[in-house]
Amino acid sequence: MPRPRGGRNWREGVGLRSTINGLKSHKAQARSSLVFDDGDIKKPKGHEVGMPIDTMSVGELEQRIALLQSEIARLEQAIAARRNTRAAADSLFKL
């Protein structure tokens, strides 16, 4: 029986056999990814505007408020820095 180019034949793992084995492993991975576990459900890391809050405890709501207050303070600092930069630029180019 003549050998295919490259000196290997189908019994050496090249060709149809390796393709079938690859498909089998892909099929097994797909099947295992369909299994759901209660541990897969993750809580959001941060607050999202409009997110449901009905199931949150008082402690969780207080944490969200603290997070949002710190974010507001950070945004106000950024606004103040930009206003100062703008005022410095305006005074520099004022004729």
C-alpha cells in the first residue's frame, strides 16, 4: 500500500483518526459546560445603575451607598481639577 506524502499513514495519528478524536474531546467539553452549579452565580462586584435592589439586605444597601458616595467625591475632585486647569489656561492666554 502506498504511503501518503510526508511519510506517515493514517495509523500514525494523521488524518481522519485525529480529527475524530478531536471532535470527541470537543463534544465532551461542550457537554461538561452545560452543567450548572449554584456556585456559578456570582454577585456583581460594583453597583450598576438600575440594578435590582429588592433582594439586597440593609447592610448591602449601606455598602452600595458608601460606594456611590466615594465615587461622587472622586468625580467632584476630577471636575475641580479640570476647572482649575481651564482657569489656569484662560489666565495664561488672556490678553
